[in-house]
Amino acid sequence: MTEMCQDLRNWFDRGQYPGRYVISGGAFTAPFLADGQYYRIVGSIFNDGIHQYGHEGATKLTDEAFEGSVWALAIPKGFVALAEEIVAWRGKYDTADSAAMSPYMSESFGGYSYQKGSANTGEGSNGGISWRNAFRSRLNMWRKL
């Protein structure tokens, strides 16, 4: 989700709280965050990125003390659902054994041929369709210029 928000230039920011934070036991306390709310850590050595606060199944943070900022986010449910779709898509098409990762744009042999789609964006080493291109139209509603 961090990569998506960065690409869209939209963090769904609802408040930034600079200060000194201590992460211990894989979590920290922030009175300005609600259970299950997404937040962004900025300025940490190990934990920069988007996380979910106090939510069961949330990623454990790496213990550290840091001077930085915690951003309270208001990420819409539709965006979270789309992020889950993108993770599934990447699991299928961004793996080393998927046809999308083939170094060849087209190939033909023995009466068989194929040609991969391409968005001509220069993304990726193989020129294939990236998650950004595959989901562009659905992501654009949240894009900030």
C-alpha cells in the first residue's frame, strides 16, 4: 500500500504528529490513532511506510526509538480492497515463473506464437504490463497531481 500511495502522491493524510517515538514489542502507543486505522511512519530506520494500528493480524514493527513523524491516515475501504486485488495480481503475474516475467516480448516455434501486451512505459525490465498500467484507470480517482 505504501508503494501505491507514493505512486498516486496521495497519503490520505489526516494529521501529522512529529516527535520521538519508541517501538517496543513490535508496537507503539499513539493516542491520536484509532484501532484498525492506517498510519504512516516517516523518519524511522526500520519501519518507514504504512501500517495498521493495533489491528489483529497487523504487521509487527521492528523495535527502535526514532525521531520522526507519524501520520494519521483515512484510507477509504475501496482503496484497501483495490490494494488487495493488486497484491493478488502481482502474486500471479510478477512471479519468476509467470509468463509475464519472460525476457521475450514475442516468440514463435512449431506453429505456436505469442506476443505480450506492452504499455510502452519503460517500466520493468521486460516491458510487460505492470500493476500500475493494469490498474491505472481504477487508481486514477485517487491520484493527486
